[in-house]
Amino acid sequence: MIANVESTGTIEKINLTGNDLTIQEIVRIARSYDRLFEYHIDDIALEKIKLCKQLKQEIIDQQHPIYGVTTGFGDSVFRQISSEKALELQKNLIKFLSCGVGPTAHREVARATMLIRANCLIKGNSAVGIEIIHQILEFLKRDITPLIPEKGSVGASGDLVPLSYLASILTGEGRVNHKGIECDVKKVLDSEGLKPIMLEAKDGLALVNGTSFMSAFACLAHSDAVELASIADICTALTSESLMGNRGHFYSFIHEQKPHPGQKKSAELIYSLLEGSQLSKEYSQIIKDNEKIETKTFVKLTQSIQDRYSVRCAPQVIGVLHDTLEWTRKWLEVEVNSTNDNPIFDIETREVYNGGNFYGGHVVQAMDALKIAVSNIADLLDRQLQLIVDEKFNNNLTANLIQRFNEDDYECGLHHGFKGMQIACSALTAEALKLSNPASVFSRSTEAHNQDKVSMGTISARDARTIVDLTQNVAAIHLITLCQALDLRGIDKMSPKTLVIYRLIREKVPFLERDRPLEKDIKSVVQLIRLGEFRKVLHTIYKEIY
């Protein structure tokens, strides 16, 4: 069950256990600004939270040093303080960490961060007061989100700097986004009838010492990359039709001999989309249509029996993304359902343990892999588009897909069609490829060499978000270009399935009769991608798969 969602009229009740939150649910809640959610903490979790907090107090009363509770932070761990100073220590932690820079994270990132952090604390090993968790969920319910600068985290000890902005607003300090309007949190607390919380020993550290900010970026990027994998399959099918290609490249026998699940999935969808097409032909049709060599020693085939790699090998490229999405999903869902702060408390052994669960190693490795897989999709689509617009390769389509004009027409030679679109697509792809360098290998020793090996998970997750955004635009440009090519080729010969996709795009973007600005057209198709409209079409066609 996805986060144990229960519908109750216009309000959705979400039962959080700390164990079963999914990427799908995180993304849905993060992006549902106008939807009402009621958050319920599982009874077993509530009891564990209470017992863990009691254990913490027992150890404090024994005057044993507890990292970040009765000691300083980081390399200041050898400095023990009295329990009387513990509350002030938590306040100071939030203050000195509030030094983020760069653009403010999108509202959906902040919402995802809050949900993930609450879920991690609900596991009941962090020794926080339940009031902390209730305050996060109450803010989320009322769409009160922190304004978090995107930059300043090395990904260990978790997202210290970004998460300090979440901790601050819970205590009544800082600025927030309240239902789309930025203002001081004190004003919002007054208008909503809420009170700031008082941090107790360990509360501040538990809020900031985790991987929730990087995980928020990662989950949102992952969700959007799922859509891009399907769109790449769609683009390949439309490219095969536009170029009057060989759909035999996607025949199941080929891909069963190299049975990576993602490759097989990609080929199956492309081949199925092309069924019934009179443009993309079966290999047997191509053989039949070509001139027979018979007694001649040489003939030039009218149609090649092999398409270029960006078409023929598309399942081998897209399949990598499909498979990467599968294992990264598992890693991210473990992360968002984990206790990822330090120290943590075991109510069974009655001990406090110091470790490194705040380290974003799995998140950064997942995002580095996703970045590369998605960048390869951008590159694939850019190469396909190049074939479509170039008259040397597009199989008798016009140069840059301009409208066909008679040679004596005054407008002949004035128009350049999709030349600008190809340039823009190439630029976007280059930027995506530039960002695909792995961040995980750029560890920097910091914090007086206490944090001498760090993950850089937040940087990689942010890069993944940016690469996905760039690739959405690449895909939009390609889809618009493909519709133009198919209009020139003849949509009456398209597959019935690809025709449905063509019509979805044509509802937003008209045929390019003469040169015009295409910026708004790109935005319209990007919006279709971000709203998941293409997967909805696939679901209509293939209910058993999508």
C-alpha cells in the first residue's frame, strides 16, 4: 500500500509508519498544493518515539556524554557541557548553520523535504519529542514551507545547512512560503493560530542531521525521469515513422537474446506503437520493396536494411534508463524510510550509538547513475532530431522541415523551419552532458577534518533535477519536430497508436507553415510532459502495462 493512503471525502488521510513511504506518494504530496491531507502517525511508532525520548533523558541524567546533546558538534565532540546548557546548544546549532546560498529551492522540494524528514523521525530512533514531528506535519498540512537556499550542503553530516531552515521555521524564526506567498513565519503563525516549538536536547540535531533535502530532489527527479523513459520510446517510434525506417529493429527475438529487462521493455513498446504503420516497415517489407539483384553484380538498395544507431540501438540506450530507474527507486525508498541521523538510540539495549547514517552515499550513487542515464536520453533524442531536419539523411523530407513551396513562389528560400530548434536542442543537450559528471568523486575534507570524506549527494541530486529539466525540453523540441515531419510525410500512413500521440501534441502546437517563434510551443509540450499526459495516453492504449 502506498503510504497507507485512505480517502475521506475531499481530505486524504495518510498514515505514516516510517517504513513504507514511496517515491510516488512523496511526489504526489509535494506537488498537490491545493489538496487537503490529514497526517496520522502510526500507534506503534508513537509508542517507540515516546520510549526513545525517555531513554535519551535517562542517559542525560546519568551525565554520560552524548554527541550533539551534551557535547559540541563535529570536531568539538570532545567538549562536554552540562545538561543545563543542552537546550541553548540546539538553538545555536540552527543559528550557525543558517548560511545557505543560491536560489531558493522550489516549493515542491521543500514540501518533499518536510514529508521525508517527518517520516524518518517517525521511525522512533532519533529521541525527538513528538511535538517536533507534529509541527512539521501541521505546517505541511497548511502549506507552510521553509525558504531553503539550494546550495551549501556536502551531503554529510546529511543536509546540515539546508535543513537548518526547516528547523528555524518550526521555532518561529525565518521566512516561509505560505500558500504561494513569501512572508515572515511569525506572521503566518499568528494568522494560523499556531505556536512555535521549543527545541529540547537533541531535537535540533535530529532535524538537520539527515539526508532529507537531497532525497527530496532525488525523488522528484526520479519521478520525472520515469516519464522521460517512456517519452524516449515514443520519440523513437515517431522517428522510425518519420524516416520511413525499419521496425524490425525492435522485434522481440533480437532483444530476447540480450534480455536486460529495460531493453526488452523499450523494444516492446516501440514495436507495439509501430504496429499498423505504413511508414515504418517490417524487415520483410523492406526486402520485398528493394530491387532484386538477380543476375546483376551490383544494385543500390532503395531503402537501407539498417537504420542509424540512434534509431536502431534506441532500446539499448533507453533500456539503461528503464533499468536504472528500477534499482535507484529501491535505494531511494530505503533512504526515505531510514533513520539517517546521529546519534541514534536503541530502546532494547538501552544504549546510544554513534554512526554515520547521515551519509548520502546511496543517494549520490543513485543520482550520479540517473544523471548519466538521462543525459544519454537527451543525446539520443538530439541525434534523432538531427537526422530528421537534415535533408542529407531524412529520406526526402524538406531541409529543416520547411513547408513545401513551388520554386516560383515568392516565399521560396525565405524560411528556415526547424533550424533554430536544432540549434537550441543541441545546446540543451550539451548542457545536460556537461552536468553528468559524477559528484560522488568530488569529496572535500571539511569541518576541521571531522567530515573528511563526504558524499556530495545534494549536489548530485540537484544536478539530476537540472538534467531532467533540460531533457524535458529536448524531448519537447523533438516531439514538435516529429509532428512536423509526419505532417510532411502523411499522417494517414501513421500507426493508429502513434497517431493518438500526434494528436495530443497538435492540440497544443499547430503545423509550422512559415517561420514563427516557437518558444511558447516548446513550453506547451514541456507542460504536457510534466503533467504526465504522455503516460496517460500510454495507459489508455496499454492498460495492462501502464
